[in-house]
Amino acid sequence: MGEDHLGEGHRARLRQRLFDGGGDALLDHELLEYLLTLSIRRGDTKAIAKRLIDAFGSFGAVLTADAKALARIGGIGDTSIAAIKIAQASALRLLQKQVLDRPVLSNWQALLDYLQADMGHLDIERVRVLHLNAKNMLMRDEPISEGSTSEAAIYVREVVRRAIDLGSAALIIVHNHPSGDPSPSRQDIAITRELIAAAKPLKIQVHDHIIVSASGHKSLRAEGLL
């Protein structure tokens, strides 16, 4: 009885801090802890939250973790996993909305924020292509390959063929580095230059190749590599 009372009091204090100060008033593990209280009515959600962050490395990594990986952590079931994934989906939906509403090149930071949230904590490498129209509005955001922890393929002919099919005026290539270091490799630079050369005669512009990781992002264009 006493433990339940103390637990409810702690949850109430977290809730009040959230109401008074917003999300910034709570530490990462406290945000996750309170999220878990929505699915775990009794028990020490603080311990589970800390265990999750210890296992995956950060709050963001917990939200983006695969459901099967989350299930391997003791103390949470399907309802808790669903709560974590719906929090991720909600955050991505908000960020994606900002990207869709305005031309990409005039809303660059919103695009980077969205890509960082969506791909920065993935534990395998994925590649996606953003197809833009003549007004630089996003027409299609398509994953094109998935690989190991260190490599996913970019096939220039397939990317260009798809751009022709969609009538794309411009492209942005995006992939993640699970290692945590977003610095472009020689292969990243070479394949991007190859793509630019293949797309140019077709009047399809390659605006950039962005690499994201848990620690940040790199733009090949901003780095002077294109």
C-alpha cells in the first residue's frame, strides 16, 4: 500500500513538472519513465526506463529501436512497446509535416531534423532518395536499399531510372552511418559524383548527399565534396 502510494506520488510530481515546464523540465530517462506509466500502471518504470537507455544508448535510440529488440529488454510487453513506437511515430509525423509544407531548399534545417530523428539511431545502414519537383517540393521519399552495419548499396542506374519515371527535377540522397561518425567515405563521394554525372544530361539535378548518424550529420555539398 505504501509503495503504491509513493509510486503514485512520484508519477504525479513528474506530471506536474511536465505541465509546468514542458518536455525540457524532464530528463531523458524521466520522459521515457512517464511514457511507460501510460502502459504500466504499477511498478518501477524509472528502473525500466534507465535499463532501456542503458541498453540502447540514448532516449532517441530507444524510440527508434526495433520492436523485437525492445521486447528482449525485461519488464516491458507489447503495450509498452506500442507506446514507445507511437511516441516515435508522432514525433516523426510532426517533423515530416514541416518538410512537406515548404520547398526543401528553403527549409533545410527542418529536413535535417526529420532525417536525424528518422535515421540517426538505426543500427543498420539504409539509403533513401528524396525526389523533388521543379519547385523543390518533395514529391516522393523512397527507401532504395538496406545493408549491414557498415554498407548499403546505391545503384546509379536504378536511381536515375526511377527519377525519370517520376518526372523528378532534382534528387537528394540520404543514408546513415550506424558507426556514429557521419563523415563521408571515399565510396560515398565517388558514387555521388557518378550519380551527378549520370543525371546531368537528363537535366536532373543532384542537390546533395546527406549522411546522418547518432552524433550528427554531414552534407557533401556543404563539405565542398560535390
